[in-house]
Amino acid sequence: MCDATLAFIKRCNVLSAIIEMADFHEQRACIKFCFKLGKTATECYEMLKTAFGEQAMGHSQTFQWFSQFKAGKTSIDDDEHSGRPVSSSMPEMIENVHQVICEESRRTIDEVSMLVGNSHETCHNILTEDLKMRCVTSKFVPRLLSVDQKQQ
């Protein structure tokens, strides 16, 4: 596939994820509404299935949100998630990965991740997306840009 096609597919996937996220937000509002009307979680779930069809939230997720509203939660927004800090792909980390690869380009992603103290997936993303490198016979090299990409 050409780069333009891949970029289009990526944009479509992002758009569908945003639309799906909006649907879940809307469904949470419906769950809160049902709770305030005094409906049971089962009645609420059945109403969601009727209204949203195949796009409806799952049974356990619906019951989980219903329980949270019952426990006093008022917001329909997701709570903040704990996880890896945003700094894992900050410019300093990208530079560290770049230096490690420049020192020895035949290092594996696991070796790079151990040396910089980051996850395998994050190092892979830094190498392929941020540094625009790809693996050629176990050696990371910069990707050659097409004429269209150079003009952008």
C-alpha cells in the first residue's frame, strides 16, 4: 500500500475511535439518567441494547457504571488512569534512544529498552515513529523519504 492510503486508514481508525468514545460518553449519560429515574441496572442495560444495538456497552461495563452512580459518582467522564508517565516519550527519552542506537545500531529493541529504562513498546514506537527508523537486517537505519514526504 502507498503511504497516502496508510495515512488515510490511520485517520479513519482514529475517527472511529473518537466516535466510539463519544458513544460511550453518551451511554454513560443514559445510565446516569436511568439511575436517577429509579430504574434497575438490568432495565438500564436492556434500554441501552434497544437504543444503541450492537454499539451498546457490555453488560459488566453497564453494571459497573450503574454501581458507581449508586455509590455517589456524579461525573460521566472517565477517571484519570495511572500508568506510565508521559515523559516516557519526551524529547529527552527520544534523544537517549537515538544515542543508544547511534552507538551500536545492531542492538535489539529489548537491549535499547533495558539501557534507557523504558518499555519495549515505547522504544519501538520511538524508533519507528519519532526517529523514523526501520530495521534492516537487524540494524536500525533512517527511513528514506519519498519525494511527496520531503515536500511536506
